[in-house]
Amino acid sequence: MTTDFAKIAHDVIAGVGLLQKGAPETMKAFGALSTAATASKVIDTKTKELMALAIGIAVHCDGCVAYHTKMAHQHGASREEVAETAALAVYMGGGPAAVYGADALRAYDQFAGPKP
């Protein structure tokens, strides 16, 4: 299975932009919710991105898997942390989550780039 996770993550961001133009007040409120929910307080941002990734895997959301894997990677998550997150999501989401968990690892590998 070959999927361009960078394109999917980009499409998520572009889609949010479309919604911002079409429903600015709603998306302003959603943006405030996102900022508040992901702010590093007691739980650091990397952990929150891994939590969002686990939920995205469990609910079978392609855009969520791509976007939150990208953000987890940007916040310093290791491949092993993504794998453990995927394992927890499989436990919570069953067989279909295993497919999306594997996608999270494929996405991580794309965002991490080629190995030297």
C-alpha cells in the first residue's frame, strides 16, 4: 500500500482553510478549541499529538493519522513512540485500527525522511 501522507496532511490543512473562508466564525471557535486543547500544560504537546493520533487510528480517519503523525514527529516523537501509540489504538479499536496503525508507521517513515 503506497500512500502520500505528506499530501494527505497538506490536504487536511487546505481543507481547514476552505472551511475558514466558508464558515469563519465556526472555524475561529474550532481554532480556539484546538489551541486550548493542544497547549502544553500538565501534558506536553508531543504526548497530546500521540493521543490525537491514537484516536485518529481508532476512528479510522486518514487525515487524522497523517496530520497527527506529522505533528507528533515535529514535536519530537520517535518511531517507537508512534508504534506504541498505534499498539494502544489497536487494543482500543480492534482489527481495523491495525490497518490505520500500520499507516501511522508508514506516515512516520515518510515524515522522518530517508535514513543516512
